[in-house]
Amino acid sequence: MIDGVQLKPLRLIPDERGFLMEILRRDDEVFRQFGQCYVTAAYPGVVKAWHFHERQTDYFCALTGMAKVVLYDGRPDSPTHGEIGEFFLGEQQRALLVIPPGVYHGYKNIGTELCLLLNLPTELYDYQEPDERRVAPHGGDVPYDWDREDR
């Protein structure tokens, strides 16, 4: 596991009306602070990658579909520098993924329907000076191939 990354399994509480699923509470061990809340969507097969933040911690939860969230530790002073982490989040794996500052991240919709990914970052988005460093999703600074691996 990449240093500072946490995965919190989520529990569905079903009844005859549907279900409830708590994602993040301020008394959770993984909670830092609240900045804002947003949803990003990806169509089947689409990759949205790579970026990292210098100050912000991200909290990812796939609400619909299935996402392969990939992390790359590009922090030179990290004990896990250069490591890749893959996480499958969504309808078949309910979890909250905590991504610390400095860790590159991106995701691919690996399902057949729209994937909605909820993020509860610790910081507000600054439109004038975004805390976001981007690199190309394919063949760039991150040594990762988004193609499906058939075995």
C-alpha cells in the first residue's frame, strides 16, 4: 500500500425501500477536514488521469458503475516512492479511498454504464491558483498502461 493511502470499506444498510450507505463522517479515523463535494462522470472506457495535489487530500467513492482508480507515488521522499496501487471501486466494491497530497491519481470507467465518482476533498478548489499538477494520461511521467490485461 502506498504510504498515506487508506481504504475504508463501506457497508450498505438495505431494507425493503432500498438502502443507505454512509460514506464519510467527521468522527471517522480517516477524516481530516471538509473542503467541498463534487461528482465527476466518465463514460465506459474513458480514462481521466493524471494529476496530484500539493495540499489537498482526496476522498473517492464510486457511486455508480465500476472504476479502476490507479495511484502512483511520485513523492521523492516517500518510503513507497515509485509504487503503483490499483483499486476497484463501485457497485461491486463499496469503499472510500483516501488519497494523500503528492500522490498521482486517475481512474478509468471499467464498466458498461456511466461511472459517477464522488470526491470529498479537504480543500476548496481555487479557480485562480488550482492546487493541481497534471500530466498526460498515456505515455507520460507515470509508468502505467491503462489497457486491460487479459490473462
